[in-house]
Amino acid sequence: MALLDALTQSSLVILVLTALGFSYFSPKKESIEKEKCQREAGGDLKRKYLICYGLAVLGDWLQGPYVYRLYMVHGLAENEIHSLFVCGFLSACLLGPFMGVIWDKCGRLCGIRVYGLMYAASCFLTAHGTSFSALILGRILGGTSTAILFSVFEAWLVSQSGKLGLSGETLGEIFTKQTIVNSLIAVSSGLVAQSLADFISVESVFDLAALVCLGVAIFAGQILQEENYGQAETVLGGFSTAMGTIMSSWPICAVGLVQSLFEGAMYAFVLMWTPALSIEGDDIPHGLIFSALMLAMLNGSLMNDRFNPRLEVVLGCSAFALTSVSILSVISIRFAAFLTFESCVGAFWPLMAGLRSKLVPEESRCAVLSLFRVPLNLIVIWLLSSSLALEMIFAVCGAFLLVTVLILINIRSRIY
């Protein structure tokens, strides 16, 4: 593990310096535009949204990397751990779309509050559940909460920006800031979680995450203040409208497929990077590696802010990175490939969020975003349930990402 320790420590230094370089050498014109945005209504929206979103993802990032380790500490067998993860993704697949319709009807701010309550309960059950059924319930609540996190926040933001008449460029800047904030919180939470796990207990990481999520439930109303809605009259009617929106428009359907395939590969990576880097032993520096991966994601979002790369290029680089892991078992190459992939994730999120904001209609936005996540959950369930070797899983993910490049090339003329 000495090699991996050295690689992790050196990469942390390099990635921090790179991030500082991207920030320092950003064009002056862009800085002036951002200062102007701060003086407008969009600046106030951005501050409120990023505070609430930051708290929400802090609760998610604190405990996320330690779920697998906690189950191992509790003495669960690998097949039991896989079964729990499948329960989480299956609940997101089955309940997530209806959650989206419900929050279109009942209000996106209400959904944000429920997210905080459900995720807090999930963290508590995961850390302190004394039976396998309690752990299953924790995974179900966690999977459903994740579906809410990745739909209701964006739906609330896009709706509010429409009310304020913000331009697509300004909204894109907020999405980029969102990814940067997400990355910074992920880095810091990795270090905090590592310290708590090393000096107190793994369970304490989940206790802190539960408190943060409770804070979201309590303070979201005071931070965001305004509620907004879709146009769903009934749950079934809203679900039907969202399905019709996707099926009647190939660009919207294609963007959903690109998102599903990319994020399906991303979730497989999240579950598999630990065994992929444990080829020389299980005692790897999880917290430091996680922080390095999140710093790579931060650099990817800063690179997107600086250079605005084409989405096809980002997807192509991510395909190359994961495919190389399936071919080569050299730990240094795998680590470099994972850093490259996370950089692509950092660039992908704001680019894809901008596409969704342009294509998905407001009246069923939350429901459509929730439906986009159904295929990715099915992909992850299939990968977890299959008997594929680790290298084959990464090969399949690389193939998925190559397909996204072809899909995006096919629809580029219709969406730009």
C-alpha cells in the first residue's frame, strides 16, 4: 500500500495546485460578469440555492463512501452487502418517479424538506440498525432520498430562475458553481469523515450526516423562502404527462439516455473503485483517495468553466478512462484513470444540467428528471446482481459511455 499512499498524497498536492491555477487564471471578463450577477436578483438566488444545496450534499457525501465499510464492520457477507445496495437502487427506481410527480404537485420546497427527514432516518438506521430488515429499510429510504436530491433541487432552481427572467448563461453559471460547491464539500467531508472514522467510529460519520440532513429539513424554508410547483393535477396524471413528454421528443429522450448511461457507469465506479484499488490489500486510505477523486471532480468543473468543452469530448475521455481500467491492472494506471474519470464527471454535470434546463418543460420537470434516473438504477442493479468480473464491469461501463458519444452526435444539430 506504500505506492498507493504515495500516489494519493502527491495527487492531492498536484490537484490543489491545479485548482488554484484554474481559479487564478480565469479570464477577467468572466469575473466582471460574475460580480455583476451578484448585484442582480440572480446573485441572491444563487446564494440561497447553493447554501441549501450545499447542506444537502454534505449529508450525502459524509456517509456515502463509508456505507460499504460500515457493512463490513458489522460483519455482513459480500452477498448481503450487494443485496442491500440492490434494495437501495431498486427503491430509487420504483419510488423515485412517483416522488418526482408528488413534488411537482405538492411543491418542490416541500420535497427538499422531506429529503432531509428521509435521509436523516436512512443514516440512523444504517449506522444503528440491529437487524437486517432495519438495514434494508435504511437502504430503501436512502435510495428514495437520493432520487429526490437529484430531481427536486434542480426543478426548484430552474423554476425560480424562470420567474426572475434569468438568462440561460446565468443559469449555466449557477450550475457550474453548484458542481464546484459539490466538489469542495465532497473533499472536505472526505477528510472529516476519515478523521471521525479513525478517531471515534464509523457510526459517528453517519450520526453527523443525519444531523446535517435534519438541518436541511428544518432550515430549507427559511433559506429558500419561496415554493414553486409543476402542473400535475393527480399523481397518475402527472406520471402520464412526464412519460408523454419523454416519448414524444427524441432530443429529450436522448438526453435522458445519455444521463442514464453516464450516471449508471458513474455509480458502478462509485461501488467498484475500492476493490479495483485493493489488488495489493484491503487497507487502503479510503478518505484520502476519496478526497483526491473529489479534487479531480473540482478540477473538471473549473476546466468546464474555463474552456467550455464539448460534451462529446468529455464523454469520450470518460469512456477511455474506464475502458483502460478493464484492460490494465497496474494500480498507478487505475488510479490515474479514476482521477481522469472524476474530472469528466465534474465537467459533465453542469453541461448536462444546462441541456436539461433547455429541453425539459417546466410543468413536469421534477417528474421527468426522476424518470431519467430509472434506467441508470436498472443498470446498477443489473451490474450488482450479475456475476461479472470487476474488469468486465468496467468494460461494460466504457461501452455505455461510447454509446453516449454516438447518441449526442446524433442529436447535436437539434439541441444547439
